[in-house]
Amino acid sequence: MVRGLAVVVALVGALALPQGARAEATTLRVAKQFGVAYMQFMVMEDQKMIEKQAKASGLGDITVEFNQFRSSDVMNDALLSGSVDFVSLGIPGIITIWSKTKGTIDVKGATGLNVSPLMLLVRDPSIKSIRDFKEHHKIAMPAVKVSMQAIILQMAAAKEFGEAKFNALDHLTVSMAHPDATAAMLGGPSEIAANFSSAPFQYRQMKNPNIRRILTSTDLFDEPLSFNVIATTSRFRRDNPKLYGAFLAALKEATDFINADKRRAAEIYLKVSKDRTPIEEIMEVLADPAIQYNLKAGGMQSFISFMAKVGTLKNPPADWKEMFFPEALAATGG
């Protein structure tokens, strides 16, 4: 681990070679979504870790803004427009934006963020498997057709109905932020019969005896699957080497913080997110061994192969490692 970190530091440090008098940015804008998968960001925000690392690197005082988005597709638009500097994307999100920007602004992954299972939950007792969905059933997820949940549902459909029918359930899906989908699942009558969710929302829903799990992402993948990776543009990385390095150093610090004291991290999560979930329920979620906070990237090739095969990815990389900066591969061991 020490050797790997030394490689990352060296790679990031190499970016800081003299580039004239151009000053680095004094404001860093980071995009996040909902849930405990973004706990590192909340710890960084609460503990001012990026500001501390930036000052240690000689940048002086900087401003850090954390902005919340519903899903990867919205964050990708924000990154392309220059509204944010770092985005947290599911695997389909990084694949899509890498392909879209290759040869132009060249968006790539800077680091992994976490591993977390995703669950398809249903509240209609007639639904026992994905074969039982009817035309009046709606499946809520962060973003239709492009989110992690959307592509996993397509993979499950291809396995169940045949590859040609990979999108057989797409017309039943609706885009909905996790808190809103959870409210719909736990509330009264609603067209929402199912929710492909994430932590902690899926665990909260399963406390209701009328809600059942019919599919988990781990059913389809043998290797640990990155729920999120962090991406930025090649230009931001080039023009802001110290700020880029300060962000990565703070992210590692936050990751170590969580793994050393999950209860303290849970307290920070509840404070920053304003989530009203009892802390003991958050601790139950964090006790799931399938949830891991680390900076490795995994599971890319399965999504690339599937999306290329069904035609939703027109320009797949020859190797998934093309989509990541060298320091991200060093952290992954690649």
C-alpha cells in the first residue's frame, strides 16, 4: 500500500512541473449524489480536508463547493459545461463520457470511490421476478437508460429474455432521486411498483415487510463492482496539478477516516446530508461486508462489453484502462 501511494504521489507530482505564471483555480467544485456511497465527500466537507491539503501543497486558502445531483447524466452535463470540476459517476457514466469526449476535452477517471451492491426492490406481491412486471408497473431509478441501475436491469433482461430483448423493461423505468423513490415505495398508492436503489435507501425500504428484493447487482458479477468512480477533464488535471493532487490526498484521508471509525463517519454523514435515519440503521448498512470504501476501480470491462454488444456504446475502449489517468490505475494496482 505504501509503495502504491508513493507511485500516486509521484504521478501527481509530475503534473506540477513549471507551466509559466498561470495560477491554479482558487475554487474547487465537486459533484455528489444521494446516500452513504458519497460519505467520503461528506467527511471531506465537514473536516475541511481538501482545504487542508491545498494549503499544505502551497496553494493557500481555497474555496470548496459540494453540489448535489440526481444522477450521472446530469453531472456529466455539468462537467461538460464547466460548472463542476470533479464528478462521481457510475460505471456506465464514466464509459459514456469518456467515449463522448475522447479526442476533445478527454474526461477520464481519477480514482475509484467505493463498492456497494444495488438492489431491485418491489412492493407489489404479484412480482416475483423480472418476468412478472406488467405494463402498469413503474420502476424508479436515478436515471433511465444510462444509470448503473438502468444498465444492470438491461443485463438482467438480456439474461432472462435473450440478448435481443435487453431493453424489454426500459419503457417501465422512470427517473427519480433516491429519497423521492423511497417515499413512493413506503407511501400510499403510487404507480411506482419497484425501485432499483442504493444504500442506505434500499436497506430502509427493506425494513417494510411488504417490500422484497428480487435482484441484487452481485447476482450478475463475480468481481467487486465500483459503484462510483471520480472523473474530471484532462484540462483541469493539467492546469491545476496541485489542486488535483490535494483533492486526491483528501479523498484518501477521508477513506482512511471512514474505515478507521465508521460510527464517527456515520455521524458526519447524518449531519451533512441532513438524513433523519437513526444512526443505528446507518451502522447496520455500513456493517454489510459488500459495502467497501476504497479507491480501486473494478467491473469496468463487463459493462463495456455489454454496452458495445447491444449497441449503446459506439466507440468502446480497447482496454478499460484507457478511461483512467495513470494515478487511478496505480491505486487500483493496474
